[in-house]
Amino acid sequence: MEKFEEAKRWFFQALRDLKAARDSVKAGNYEWASFQAQQSAEKAVKALLYGLGIGAWGHSLVELLGLLKSEDVGEIIVYARELDRHYIPSRYPNSYESGYPGMYYDKETAERAVQYCEAIIDWAKTRLERVGLKL
């Protein structure tokens, strides 16, 4: 598959995952919204990697961004670190001493995760368009 086509597949799914995260915030499923935001941002970064012809594997935004040696990641790395913190604890009860993930997530946390995800998507989109991908 041509690299831009693969990039589009990943980018458009990132947008759908972002919508799901927003929907989860509205429904009060804050832990799930935080995870969906991480997943959405991950797919947007993978879209950029594919668009640049770089293979992408794994789930850590920080590590995926580390593959972009020629790109200035700036404050995006801070957002990536925050979102990576939601990859496991948002889903698994044994991430906590007691209780379950839903007890540890609130609206502010989920909204911040969505905001950081949006920033990463916008950042990736700008770079994809710079290399000639029309979205």
C-alpha cells in the first residue's frame, strides 16, 4: 500500500477515536475517554510516521515521537507523556491498590486528555500536509 494511503487510514481512524473520546466525556465515562484520547493521538502519530515512510509499531506516544528525529516535537512531548499515563490505568482495576479505574478519573482529567489529543492531531495534520498529503 502506498505510504500516503496508509497514513490516511490511520489519520481518519484517529479522528473517529477522538469523536468517541468526546462522546465518552459527555456520557461521564471519564476513564474510557482518557484511554480513547491516548489511542486517537497514537493513531495520528502513526499516520505521520507512515506518511514519512517510517514504520510504526508500539503504543507509547513518547517512543513513537522519538522516531521523528527530523521533526520538532516541542510541547507535544509533554502532551504525549500525559496521554501515555492513561494507556493501562484507565482500563485495568489492578493498576490501583483498590477500587477500579472509574473511581480515579474525573471530568477535568478526561477533558485535558481530549485537549492534548486534539493538539497532537492538529500537529500531525500540519506535518502530513507539509509532505503533500491532502486530508
